[in-house]
Amino acid sequence: MNVGGVKCSLLVLICQLFAFTRAPAQRQPSHTIRWWEAAIAVGAIGVVSVADRRVDDWVQDSRSTRSNAIARVFRNGGEPELVFGIPGGILLAGLISGRNDLQRSGGRVLASVVVAGLTTGAIKVITGRVRPDETADQYVFRPFSNHDAFPSGHATMSFVLATSLAEEIHRPWATVLLYAGATGTAWSRLNDHKHWLSDVLAGATVGFTTAKIIEGRWRIFGLGPPQFLSGTRVEWRVAF
């Protein structure tokens, strides 16, 4: 399957959703993240890291031409063309149609992607974790170096996009497909020997949490999304 064709098909599929009728999604109360919830998330990533070496060995032993081909497709879920192209397309559709709700939706998705990307980039620089294709020891960290395994950028981008779009589309079928795609992207980084299991788990956590905060579902330290991004969400319906 042509990689460029996959990217174009995904972009077209999202844009086609704009044509369907919409209904306001009911606003749910936001949840404030407690310190112990954050501690549990960090602790879980630490616990998972114990199995990083064993999981990496198992994935590489199971690696094949077929898994590499599948990974090439799923890898697109974290590529800039997709993660910036989709919110850009939503914003453009809102500007062309004059629909403020679409503009706000695109703004929320784009803001989620940008904030998650900056957060992951900062953590990568601070931790400086060495990738599995460069060392057999999962606990090699060289802060402020060119090593950037933790967390996985592809996992961050795929999960922030999936979570944000799931909140906007607000349909079970879309949520399942989006998270399945994001999980496939995270797996592709293990298959490609570019990340440890804890890297992709941390990336997924950053992406998921960022999207929830920007979408107004969660709050951290009492902070929520900027006011100009708030408003009625878009809910697309598909009639068969």
C-alpha cells in the first residue's frame, strides 16, 4: 500500500465527515487531576519499564517482513503531515463555511497537538533516554544530549490526535477506530526498534492527558483550556 495514498485517504475521510449533519454534544463536567492520580500514572510507567528489555527482545524476535509492512502504514499516525493536516483541514473547513463551531473544533485539536508536541519535546531533552537500537540496557539516560527515546513522539502525536478527534466527533465507532489507529502507531515504534515499551506508554499518557485538558474534560492545577477554544462541540452523524 502506498504510504502517500494512506495519508491522503485519512485526510479525505476526516474531511468527508464535515458533510454530515451535526447535533450539539452534551457538556460534561470537567475533572480536576489529583496529585495521586498523576503519581499513579508515573508509577505505572516506572513499573512497566522493568519489562522493557524483555518486551523489546520478544517484539524483535517476532519481527517479520509482514510486521514491517504493517508498521510502515501505522507509523503515519504520528507523522506531521497527518497530525497537523487534520486540524488544519477542520479549521479551513470552518473558515470556508463560516461555521464558528468548526473553527473552534479545529482550534482545539490543533492546540492539543501543539501543546503535546512541546511537552514531549521538553521531556525528551530533559531525560535524554537512549533508544533500544543503541543499547541493551533500558536504563541509560543522558540528559540534554541528542538521545530522545522518552517519551515516544509518535505515540504522543497519535494519541493526542485520536483523543481530541474522539471528543469532537463524539461517536463510539469513531472512538474505536481512532484509538485502534493510535495503538497501532505506538506498536509500530516497538516493531521498528525505536522505542521501549515505557516510551510509548509515556507518550500515550502525555497525548491523552493533553487532549483531555484542551478539550475541557480535565483540569490540572485548576487550569482548563483558553476561553476562545470553548463552545459547542461538533458531533457528526453517519446515516447508513
